[in-house]
Amino acid sequence: MFIQTETTPNPLTLKFIPGVTVLGEATAFYTSREAAAGTPLALALFDIKGVNAIFLGSDFITVTRDESLSFEILKPALLTAIMEYFVTHKEVASQAKQTAASGDETEIEKQIKELIDARVRPAVAMDGGDIIYHSFENGIVKLEMHGSCSGCPSSTATLKNGIENMLRHYIPEVLAVEAVA
């Protein structure tokens, strides 16, 4: 098995591409070992000292490291854990967070989600992250930043200059975009 790695715009994250499906249509973002219960791959990665967060995407894994350690030190252990996992397991997670459509969405919320899913999520996935719709209230769209997007120095610029401008262009009711934890 050959696992490719890619840098991301966030200097604290590294994207791993194992060449197999990780979660398919689902995504999962874990910021602690406790949150990753039921996800053996994430648990194996959290066993490595210096791992702060794990994002599992369709066909990639993004690992966020502690500032005190470099990926030069962490990368061999991370590659080994990922390779061992895929050699011995078929399924990545028994619990994966998927975005589910709510039956009581307004037309504006449906349009926002459609634009995010079609235009934003594929672009940020290329950088090892994900942006999930959270809510729309009083003209403010709230989004969750996952993977390399979480804590990225350029995430504010992405939200304001990219996503907010695009949403305001297509949906005049949108006044601003904010990130939520």
C-alpha cells in the first residue's frame, strides 16, 4: 500500500491519501480520543503523541498536530498506523457523522446547503478539510470548520472573501458568514 501525503494551507495539518475509500459520502471530525470512540482508525492515530485532531473524509485523512512537534517526527508513525489499519481492517468507522437533511428547512436554507455542497465542500476537501452547514438566522450563515479548515490561518479569509461573497451573490438574504465551534 502506498499512502500519499499532501500539505494543506493549515501548517498544523497534513493530508494522507491511502488510495482506498475512507468514509465515502460521510465525514467525521474528532478533537479528542474520547470523541473518537467507535472509530478504531482515529483511536490508533490518537495513540500517537502530538496528534490533536483527526478528520476522516471520503478518500483521505487529515491529521492536526500539536505545535510542539513537527510532521518530520510524526509522519513515520502516522503512516505506519494508517497502513496497518487498512491492511487489517475493512471498515473505518462504526460511527461517522453525516450531514442529514432536516425536514423543516426553509427554501433559503436548502439553497445555502446546495451551494455549500456543490461549490465549497469539494474545494476545501482538496485541501484536507470540510465545511458543514450549521444554521441560518437573521441573515447570518453559521458554518462548522473541520479538518485542515479548523484553526487554519486563512480560514477567515476563505469564509469572508470566498464563501460569504458567493452566498451573498446567489442569495441576497445572506448578510454574513461566521464559523462556529
